[in-house]
Amino acid sequence: MSTGLFAFFPEQMRSPDPLGAEPLNGASRSNPAAHLPRAMSRSCLYLCTSEGISRQLSFKIYQSIDLFFCQCYKFVVTQAHDNQPPASARAEIARQKMLSAALDVFGRYGFDGASTRQLTEAAGVNLQAIPYYFGSKEGLYIATAEYLMMRINTHVGEMRARVGAHLLALDAAGKPLGEAEARHFLTEILQTMVTLFVGRESESWARFLIREQMEPTEAFTRVYQGLMRPMIEMGRRLIGAILHEDPASEHVRLRTFTLLGSILVFRVAHAAVLAQMEWDDVGPEQVETVRGLAAELVNAIGPLKGSAA
């Protein structure tokens, strides 16, 4: 019996690949798993030689087994590669994970209190991901504000565009906005706000926005100009139509903020609301209750007693 596997075969069969084939795709010192099929084939070959099977037959067995293992390996590698999203998609997934995590971390600790390590660990990425995707921590903070606007806009964007288009059409036709129609639109807006800001999803949004209200930065400017200002001015227009007053008047502005505050208090004073309402949490049933309250608040809007209106 031969002294070993490589002594049994001719010189050309003693190379790392006795078949003289190219290395498997992905085979390298850094990827030893890519060599596994050939290693398994050679193990079978060694068993053949140990059992006294002829050299010619042993080599044919080796060829068949090697081909089988290599094809299996290539199939698995191809499937794994095909199931992976493209590099650009993977980059966008990583970016979205970072923004979602940053919204929560910045909301909890603020810009100064949140460390880059906290931000990356929360997203499950390495420290270099922040400069790679956003340039700096400041860039990530601004991107987080824009991400927040995008998230909110997915809930209110269609409604905002629809109501805005209707108001523009009335202006173009020189027609006034009727009180009943204004109440309908205002109720829809307030009930959408309830669903959006009273539910659990908005916890991180509220923390981020409240911090920006207390200590405004460039992020507040972007959120205010891109989202808050248009919605507040739309609310003023609707309340002005209900009260038959100028939407730009101080009174209408104050009534608008009072109405918005009546909804936002359920998020800002969340703990007090739970205690006073004797609720364990704010779930779908509680959200529907507050949505009903929103409709009541709109129906109650009217001129002050004794006013000229």
C-alpha cells in the first residue's frame, strides 16, 4: 500500500487540484470554506486508496465525487449571491437603519448627549458608517430631521395635498370656503394627528421634536418650513372660515394653536393622561376615543358670545 495519497498518483495529480481545474469561485486563504468541496473529494479518494481499490478506478471515483461536491458548492454560493440585494439597496437599508436608530437616540439624549458610539451601536453598524453615509454627526442629525419629515409625510402627505388642492381651486374660482366644508377638513386633519401622534409609533418623533422646540437648531428650521408651517397655515385657513375671521388675525392664530395643543397634550403629557384617565396604555381603543374628542372639539369651534360675528 502507498505511503499516502499524494504518493499514489503521478506528479500532475499531486497539485492542490489534481484535476487541473481552476480554483473554485471565492476560494482564497481568507475564505477556506470555498476549499471544502475539494477537501471532501480528496477524503473520499484517500478512503478508496486505503481500501486497496485500483488507481484508475479510484481516480474515476474521485472525479465523479469532486464534480458533485463542486457543483453543489457553486449552486449554494450562486443562490446566496442571488438572494442578496444589490450593493446600492444594501447601502440604503443600512442608511435607513441608522436614521431610525438616530431618531430614537437623538430624541432621548439630544445632539450633544448622544455619542457616535451610541448611535452606531443602536443601528448595529461600525463607527465609520456615520462619516461614510452622512459626512459627520451633524450631517446625521440633519438627515434624521429630514427622515422624520418623510415618516410623518407618509401619513399626512396625501391628505395635505388633497385639501391644499381644493383650497387652491376655490381661490382660482374666486369662491369662499364654506363653514361645513372647513369643519369636515379640519376634523380629518385633527383625527389624522391623533392617529399619528397619540399612538406608540410617535414616541421617538415626539422626543426629537420637543427637544427642537426647546432648543431650536437647523433641524427645527427644516421641519418647521417643510412640514409644520404648511399644516399650521392650512389649519388657520380652515378655522378662519369657521369663525368668519381673517386667518392671519391674532385671534385665529391663537385658536389654531389651542386646538393643536388639545391633541398634542395626549403625547406631551402622556404619563399624566394615563394616570388621570386610568388607562394602562394608549392602544387602538384609546386612540379611537381621542379621535372622537377631536371631532367634538371641531364642532365646538364658534365665535365668542357677544362678538360681532
